Amino acid sequence: MQQDEPRQDQPPTTETATEFSPPPGGEPGLKAQVDIQPGHDAPGLILVSTPIGNLGDLTPRALATLRAADAVLCEDTRVTAPMLTRHGVSVPLVPLHDHNEDQATPRLLARMARGERLALVSDAGTPLMSDPGYRLVRAAIAAGVTISAVPGPNAAVMALTLSGLPPHPFLFMGFLAPRAAARAAELARIRAAERAGLSATLVFYEAPHRLAETLAALAEALGPRPAAVTRELTKRFEEVRRGPLPELAAHYATHAARGEIALVVGPPEDEAPAGEVELDTRLRAALATGDSLRDAAALVAAATGLPRKQVYARALELREEEG
């Protein structure tokens, strides 16, 4: 899971490899006891999941893979280095983040073409899940690079399983837009998709200082649905608070949240696409204002979330029926 937001007072780490070795007496980690999956000792790119809070959640196979890598690509060396040092792993770290991924990708592809084995981690959780790396992976696939992965922690999935809400189908949305207008537009698109038939539990990430505002926006757009706020998962102060969206919004409006947060919102109650009666009523009202058939269909399609072609076809039928 991505950290709350980039720290404004600290520029992105420069793209240089840094060697980190365990301190004297540090934890030795696991060595020969763990077999690396076939292909993980070959040239290519390996996506390695890392803990979302509790450092004890780094798996033995992840440790073995990181130890065997020629370099570890990470969002922030200040986050990854302590984790590796704790487990006695000494490996060069190369920053890979949103600010340098495009520029770094050709050099990283060249390294793998020369026979190097690179491991990609995020600051926490499964790589690419609201974290950097997608552009590199796409470029590696296009270049024919071997790609594999070591599974592990994921905040979105853990939040989903703890929420008490339907676990499938679910839709992972990542972070909503931070600005109110853009966020409202995103939620309107989700609501339109639901009116058209989408029924899925929704999972979001959010920064703590925007939590109350986002919950209020969700309540306004989606109604009083059951939801859950999960905070600091796997850490000492882990919290899961469940309740209707308006209730959660009211709580966090007066109780400032801290730490990393995942939100889970239940699907709409049994809600079919806009019924025929409602559709016909809206179309007749739009046509009564003098709008053309095409304009009326466009307005009703936007209001109901139904496909424009479907609404236009029904408008034609109504005109023929009513002569």
C-alpha cells in the first residue's frame, strides 16, 4: 500500500544505487533453508510483496529472492533499507518512483538484458497496487523480459476480508482524486455504472487528513451504505470501524485519523438498472420540454447511467407508440 502522500519537505531520492549491510549482531535472516522458485535465479524482473506494517510479515521466500537479486528497485531507500537491514540482507538499492520511472526504465531494461536479476518492491504491500512499477512492467513485457512474482501482504485484500462486507466481486479503486470536483466526478461515474448494473464491494485507499471529507463525499454520492474503515493494518494500533457511511463520516469528522487507511464500501442493495417505467417517464418529460429526440435521449442517458443507444432506441419506440 502506498504511503499517505509524498512528503513535501523531502525531494524524491536521487537515482543512485546504495549498498546496505546488516549491523554487527543484526538478525542474520534466512539463507539456504528456502528454495527460490524456478526462474527467480534467472535474469529478469521479480515483483516482491513486502509487509504493510509488521516487518515480521516478510516471507522466507521473499527474503531469499531479495538476497539473490543483483539490485532491489524501491520507492524510497529510507523505507526499504531498514527492512532489509533488520533481516540481514545486503543488496544494492535503486530508487524507482513516479518521478523517475520513465527515465529509469531503459537503463533497467538494459541491465536485465545483460543478465541481471532485479527485484521490485513498494514501500509496503504488493507492487503496482497504487504504487510505481506498472510502466516498467509493461516495458519489460514488451521487451520479452522474464517476469515473476513473490506474493504476500496486500492492504486492500486484508481490509476486504476484515470488513464483513461481500468479498466478491470487489472493485479496487486505489486513491480517489484529492480535489472535491474531480472526486465527485469519479463517484458519479461509479454511481452511473451501478445504475447500469454494476454490483461490487468497493475498496479505496485514502490519506488520513482527507478521510472525513472522503467519507462524506461517499455518503453523498452512494447513500447510507454499510462500510468499514481499516487503519494501521498489522500494526500495534490496528483498527477496523464498521458502520453506515454517514455514521463513519460523522465519527472521523471529530476524531482525526492517523496512519495508513483502506476503506471498504458495500455494494448497492438489489438495484436493477433504471426500470422501464422510470425510463419512459424521464423520456416523456424531456421530450415535453421541446428537446429533440437525440437531445432528450442524451439527457436521460446521462441521468440514468444507461447506454445512450439503448435510451435512444426506447425514445424511438415511444414516438412510434404515441404516434
